[in-house]
Amino acid sequence: MTAIHVPQPVPPMMPRTLFNADHEQFRQTARRFFETEIAPFHEKWAEQQHLDRNLWNRAGELGLLCCTIPEEYGGSGVDRLYSMILMEEQARVGDSAYGFALHSDIVANYINNFGNEEQKQAWLPKMATGEVIGAIAMTEPGTGSDLQAIRTTAIEDGDDYIVNGSKIFITNGYMCDMVVVAVKTGSSENAAQNVSLLIMEASRAGFSKGKPLKKVGLHGQDTCELFFNDVRIPKSNLLGMDGMGFIMLMKELAWERMMIGIICIAGAEGALATTVEYVKQRKAFGKPISAFQNTRFKLAEMRSEVQIARVFVDQCMALVLKQELSVEAACAAKYWVSDLASKVVDECLQLHGGYGYMLEYPIARAYLDIRPNRIYGGTNEIMKELISRTI
């Protein structure tokens, strides 16, 4: 397969110090995969609204799935910098179709961190090979970021739960073989104590999937609605303890928000690199667009702001490795960097002129794809609310 052309990154003002030689070797593997097997087929993914199933198996063969999971469960047992590298290389080629990060760094983490030995052995090795595609279902129609207000119920019936309800905006939902579902199992006045997490196989009777949702951007990403009609789930599929779901969700949401910050800064860097290459080649009034003072000043502003964001994200990641990242820092990384990424991509599109609005140009796809980062993982307004509570 032929790799696509990806512009070289704009040289950083400050060197990155997080990665060692093993990390960089892994980056080369990830880069080849995204440049040759994912990015050349943007239009195909967008048309069918999901990746081909065989690419999940291929990613598993290359060790790109669930790499931070312990080796005894099929992973490589490496640190989260490997996850960071995967997300950066995805953003570098302008891809938004694959759901590997959610599968490997969210769903697998819930099972690894809160599951019992039987659950880990049953699911994690198959997730690491790509045999099983995982999803997580929290958001419901009408609840948005308010996880305590979920209405999907799991009523006890002997050794089972009977689940009824629906979930929306579920990444990997259409292709998933298994989904971790947030359900209401109690009736406490403290709504947080009513939330539990269940592992639900997609093959169960009463479980159905809607068609992939038609979104403004992220056209290649598998996103759909899930429906549960008297789905019978054994109590052995309960993840962790009954009524502890909200606490488990809160523990993992900090990393999910950090992931959004990682993707957004890498996306902003990619948009800037694409734009620098374009303005040097495109001419107006007999000279390159890069020769105009407005262009140079805009590029200087963006390079500075992107570098500032990069330093903050890398410092947050250093704290992740030491398990010292605070909730408010993760919220700041999520909201501020996603806001910045939207601003940078908008400025970059403007420098492309009319061509920036054509979908054949990477900057146009980036313009559509970067926007939802300010919504999912908790809206940026919610991030500010959470930060304000710590002041």
C-alpha cells in the first residue's frame, strides 16, 4: 500500500522530553499503519460510516490495541505514552474514523481496573487481538453530560438483570461486539448511588443498534444509538459493585478528558503543518501567500499558542505517568486545548481561502472533525464548572 503525503510538523520551540527510543520505534509502526492502511481511504470510511472490520484485526496483529493492558490479558503492559503516540499519529494524518482509542484506553481500562478475573480473561485478550470491538454507553437522549440522570434501568430478576432503555452518540456502537452500559439499579435519594455498570454482549436478545448517525463531521467514525428491550443480563456481568458505577465513571473520566486534550493538540499541530506547506506553495498577486505580513503574523500567533498548549499537555501527561494528574488539570486540558484547536483550524482554513472549504483538502475535514471535542467527555461549560468548584 502507498502512504499518503503528510506535511512535516512545524519545528517546536521547546523540545519534548517524554519519549525514549522504544517509544519512537513504536511511533514508526503506528505512523506506517495510519499512513498506509487508514488515511488513504478517508472517502471510503466516510461513505460507509465505519472502518472495515479487518483493520481491527490488523491493528491487533501490530500490537496497536490495548497495549497498556497487562501481558497476561493480551496487552503489552506498557505505559500510557504508547497510547499518546497512537492518538498523535492518528491526528497527524487527519483521521477521525478509527475508534481504537476508546476501545483500548477507555473500555479495556474499565474492565482491567474494575473487572474480576473471569471478566478480564473473557474480554481483554479478544479486545487486544481485535476479535472483539468494545464500546461504552453512558449518554442518553435528554441527559447529555448529567450521568446521574440516566433512565436506562436494570431490574433484578433472580440471578439476572432485565435491562430497558436506550443510549445515544455511542462510538463503536454499530460495530461493537460488547458494550459497557451505565444503568440505573437503585432508587436512592442520592442519584449517584443508583448507577451501575454492566458488560453487555451485542448478541443478546433484545439488544439492537440504530443505523450510524449522520454527523456534521467525523463522517467515517462509527457512531450510533443503542436500544435495550428486556435484555436479560446475568449478574456475573456486573462490573465492580452494584451502585458504584458513578464512582468508577468519575475515576476514568479524567483520563478520557486528557485523551481529548492529546488529540486536540496533535490535531492543531497537524492543521498548522498543512497550512504552512499550503501558504508556501499557493500564490496570490504574483507571490506566495506566505510572503504577506498578515499570513506571517497569523502563523506566528498559532505556532506560539500551539507550543504553549503542547507544553501544558505534555506536563499533564508526565503527571499521568506518576498518577498525580488532578481532576481540574484534566478538565483544563480538555476545555482549553479543544477551544484552541477549533480556533487554530478556523484560522488555518481562512489562510487556505476558498480551497479551505473544499472537502478534498485536509483542512476542511479538520474543520468539521475538531468541533465535537468541545462537547464530548463533558461539555467545556461543564469543565469550567468542575474547575470552579476547586477554587
